[in-house]
Amino acid sequence: MLFDDTYKTITNISEGIYKEKGSKFLSFAFPVKNENEVKLILADLRKKYYDARHHCYAYVLGFDKSAFRINDDGEPSGTAGRPIYGQILSFDLTNILIVVIRYFGGTKLGVSGLINAYKTSAHDAITNNIIQTKIVHETYEITFDYLQMNNVMKLLKDENLNNFDHNFEEICKLKFSVRKKLSDDIINKFKKISGIKIEYILTE
């Protein structure tokens, strides 16, 4: 199977609300890139909604969805975080955090009732957002002799590559980003330029 170098995520912060037997479920969807962002958002919500009974959540990170976590925050195991996570999977999203905050209404909903409430709340937050497809890019740094400047710049222009962080002294350096599925071909073209060094930086 060929690697798919695109992924889907949300574009902004969105909210939803669900009410059942007196309980109120406030849902929030956030675009996030790392766990530090997740921690800051969770801390902020806990301060703002300090009087709520539960702050349940799920998140998925990385273009390859390699990092994820679910949290029931005191609700019966599997009734909150997992249904929220299930909605993220069903929309095939990543780089997203969904938090559902529950104000208990005095009447227990039972396992099936809780699963439905958290699932519906998460679904509401997602559908109130805008989903976009992004392309995975790899960033490289190239080092080359000043005499190779024309060859390097011509290749960058011909391949329409985004380049930045230039340092054009005796030994020249710059960074460029390229769509992941095109990276092998581009690197091979650069390697044909005499004396060039290429270093992989990151994928995002």
C-alpha cells in the first residue's frame, strides 16, 4: 500500500451541546499540534468550568495518527473517552482534541445513555467545524558552495519548492519543504549537483 501523504483535520475551535435527563454536556473541538497544546487547553477549561462534574476527552496527533489518548475523568470505563475517540476516527481526523464537559443533572443515564451522550456531543462539535485536507511535507536543509548557487536556485524554481532560512555566505545554507510523496525524486535531483549536502529536518 502506498503512503497517503494527506490527512484531514479541523480548521478552528467549535462547540456543541447535548442535554439528557437534567445533565448538560458541553463539547469543544480544538485543532492541536502537540501534547503541550492539549495540556494548556485542558487546564484552561478546568479553570473556566471548575464546577462541572466531568471533563472527558480524546485526542489524536500526527499526520499518521500515531499519538492518541482517551480519558473518562471518573465516568464508568469506556463510556466517555472512547465514544469521543470513536467520532474522531469516524471522521478520519487528526491533530484534534475534543473535550466534553458534563454538568450532572441528578439522574443517572446508565452505560448506554452515557455512551450516546458523549458520542452525540463529540459529533456535534465536529459537525459545527470545517474539515480540511492537508498535505504532508518534509523539510530539508541543504548546504552547498557559493559556486553552485545558480544550479540550486534553478532547481528550487523549476520544482516550485518553498525555500526559507537562507544563509548565503561562502558556504551557503537554506531549507526547503517538499510534498512527502515527491521528496525522493527531489532529493535525487539535488544529489546530482556537485558537493551538495542534504539533511532531513522534519515531517509535518
